[in-house]
Amino acid sequence: MRVRIVFTDIDGTLTINRRSYRLALKAVEALRLLVDKGVIVSLVSSNALPIVVGLSRYIGLNGPVVGESGALVYSDEWGIVELTNMSARGVYLDLLEKYSEYVDDSWQNRFRLYEYALKMREKYLGRAGEIVDEMRRYVESRHEGYTLEYSGYAIHVHAKSVGKGVAVKYILDKLGISSSEALGIGDSVMDVDFIKYLGYRAAVGGSDEELLKYCNTVAESPSGFGLAEIISRVLNGMGDEDSSE
Ligand SMILES: O=C(O)COP(=O)(O)O
């Protein structure tokens, strides 16, 4: 197994479970270990870019990051790279008004450029799937070229051409690394978009069923604890390869 770059989602993948924002310290330690071994680690998230850049910096990671579900990429060397020019602001404002019974605004929207988020109101979380499907039908019939997805943390409204996969391919291409040497780790159906292109495809325990269909490794432990488990398998695999050389 030769992994040169690891792309990992944040919410539900580095956290202690799929509802919390609290990082699993085991996950932080595992990512740092990868960096120390010379592996590039990139965060791939639907969060606003400043959150992703900040987190990457303070954890001590070394790779380019993806924010706004793939609309934006950042690295110290490249600066902010915009992978779309289609802002979903008008679409999100329409949804916020029309579906105000079900969804609330996200504070992060003041810091977003292209992709916008809505939070499902607590009392409707049990009906999230059905409400999201209805909202998607509305968006796709009224706003050509736009769609929405649900991560379990928020509903993300963006141009159809925007995706975590487009951004991950952009990074691989710029760095000259083959997708066969890349590992992707996620927890939600939104992660299928980038994981499906990569040579090594892993899901943490408790992931969405849809994601599991695309993965060749599934952790037993949930969320960030599962990520630590996957990384220890990778590091052991790399050790085997080194000792056989
Ligand atoms: O902001 C969200 O809804 C999810 O963020 P993530 O892409 O890091 O899981």
C-alpha cells in the first residue's frame, strides 16, 4: 500500500460522533502522525473556507484544503482558488424564506462566497430526508443549474458543477499525484463525490449506507475513532512495504 495523500472530511469523520463538533483527540494524533511520516493531509469540507483553513493550521496539517463543498480550494502556495463563478446566494435566500418552518440560517453564510448552508430545525431532524428531497425538487425546478445536499449537519446549496470530487481532482492534478496513491475518508453520502475517484476508499463506523457501497475499508469504531483506526492500518501497511524493500 502506497499512500502519498489523505483527503478527509471533517464533521462526523474527525469528531467524536456524527452530531458533535468536538474533535476526537485520537483523530488529531493520527493525522499528525501521517504528517510526520511525510504524507500530505488535506481537509475536504462543506464548511466555510476560513473554518477549514483554521482547523488545518491548528491541527498542524500540510495539504491544500477544500471548503464550501468544493467551490473553494486554499493552499499557502496557491492562495484561494475559486472553482466556480456561480453563487448560490439567491437560491439559498429563496429557500430560507420558503422553508422557514423547517430550516434556519447558518451563521457561516456571512463568510461564504458560492455555497450556502441551512440548518434543519431540531424538531424536524427526524423527517430530514423527506424535507430535503422536497427542497431539492423545488430548487431543481426553479433554479436551473443548482442543487442541494444534506450532510447530517447542514443542507448545502450550490451549483450542480460544484463538488468535493472536482476539488480533489484539481488538487491531485496540481500536485502531480495519481488518484491510485490517494486515500479518502468520510462518513456521509456527500463524501461519495470525492471518495469514488480514489485508490483507497474508507468510511468511518456509523457512516451512511450509500457511502459504504463505494468503500474498500470500513472502520469498526465510529467517526474520529474510526479515522484513527483506518490511519493505523495505513501506517502499518506502509511499514510492511518499507521493510520488504
Ligand atoms: O458543514 C457540514 O454540513 C459538513 O461539513 P463536512 O463536509 O466537513 O462534513
